[in-house]
Amino acid sequence: MSVKEIAKAAGVSTATVSRVLNGSDKVRKSTAKRVMKVVDEMNYRMNHVARRMKVKQTDSLVIGLVITDIDNPFFSSIAKGVEDVASKNKLVTMICNTNENPEKERFFLNAMLSEKVSGVIIVPTTGNLDFFKELVDDGFPMVMVDRKLKGLKIDSVSLNNKKGAYEAVNRLIQNGHRRIGVVAGIKGLSNTQERLFGYREALKESGIEVDNDLIFYGDYIEAGGRMAIEKFMSLKNPPTAVFSTNNLMTLGCVKEIYRQELTIPDDLAIIAFDDSVWSEALIPPLTTVKQPGFELGVNAAELLIKRLSNGDSNRVDVVLNPELVIRGSCGSNVG
């Protein structure tokens, strides 16, 4: 029998079944009793979970880290921060990569529950809100990093995306640009919405009307940046500047700009979210909104450790500030 079948028969969530099988004290006794009755009736074999429960616990515990794109250096920085804090606290970090796939995300979370992971730090997709709510209701320790999900009351560590986007676009406006394209991320994600808000706010304050033709959703992937530049430069009135909202899309933007034999910043100025290792290697060097990825990971790990030691403490939202790093790609005043 699968955990899913047991959950259905007992009338509970799969997360609840996993916690009961793991011997958690976070589940009501009546609920645990009902689940175990189904387990006994169905002759369910807990396999590796049962064997692990018999093993004497060591001083080391395991925490989970679920990220969306391990190829993205920004998430690698977060992972480094998490692991640094975890190792100092004698914790082992189990890292999983979802590729923005909600099914993989759910699978990994269930696997971590089965493996008695103490808690999870997660960069969430938008496809498992109900499942996350089940985990929260069951008292499973979680911290969301980089993104937030509306209506989910759990600890989070994020960036002031509105501030970063506003400062980037305002810099372009100060340099005389009025037609500014934006390469946004994945629709529905909190950081996508916040960066678009900062973009719109900067335009509004300068009396510039938002043109929807200059907004392109690049899904936080390199191909999205390439397609954005293709679209923008095909317009009758193309932008003179572009704000790209993540490093992979920026790479796509720059490659397409070069492919079209355009010059940065004379033909097209550009400012990007994320300060990549190659930002200073471009000619001219790239102006960026620098995200403290390592610090985001550190704060998330510290928050999870506090949650593990004090499960009844109030919800905490940590917001870090970005830094606008001025280089040559945004140009100078074109007015």
C-alpha cells in the first residue's frame, strides 16, 4: 500500500500519514490511532522508514532545502548560505531541485517527510498551496526563501524586490530613457509581481505611461530574455533601455543584443537583477541590482533552526535590501 492510499482510507492528508509513521508528536492521538488502525488492517510495510526508526538517533539531524533551479548561481548562493549555517549546527542538508515543477516539488517534500527530515527551507512553486497548508496545519517546520505564497502563514526570508526594481528603473529614467522594456519572471510569483510593481511605480512617479508592449514574461530562463529582446526590437517604437529581472534572462538578453549587432548602451541600455560573476566581464560592465543570496540562505537556516527549537514562536518575515551597482551598461544621460 502507498502512503496516498492509506491517507485516503484514513481520511487524512499524506503529510499526516508520513508524520504518524515517523513517530511525530505533532499529530492528535485520535488521528494517529486512526491512521495506525488503517496501517495494521492493510498490512502496510514501512520498509526503510521502519528500519530508520529502529536506528539509534545521532547528534546530527537532517534539514531539507528545495530550490527551483540549481543551475542558477543565485540559488547556489542561497544553498551555500544554508549549508554553512547547517554544518555549524551539526545539521546535514538534503538538497532537491524542482525545475519549477509542482509535481517534483510535492514528491520531494513527501520523500523528505518519509526520511524524517526535521524541517524544510523551500523556494516554492505556485502549484502546491493546498499541500503546503496541510504541512503547516500538521506543524511541519518550514521556511520560505526568495518567494512567498499568499495566504500561507509560515516564516519567510525574502528581498525588498520593489525597492530594487524601483531604483533600477529610476536610474534609467535619470539617464533620460522614457521607453523602458521589462523582462519579468513567472506570472503569479511574488517576486515577479513585486519587481513589476517597482517598475511601474518608477514610471508613474516620472509621469511615464506604462506600455504593455514593453512588458514581457521571460519565465526566469535564458530563452525568455532572448525572446524579449526579439519582441522589443521588432516594435515600431522599440525601447531605448531594458530592465531584466533575473540573471538567466539577462544572459539571454545580452546574447540576443549581440546577435542583432546592437551596442550596449548606445543602441540599448540594460540593467539587470542579480549580480552574476560575469557581470564585470562584459563590455561595458553590467549595471545590476545585487541580491544577497548567501545572506538569504543564512537567514533562512537560522530561522528554521529557531523554529525547530521553539515551534510555538510567532511567525517571522525577514526582508533584506538589495544594492544597485552602477556600471557602464545603463549608459549616461541620453537627454
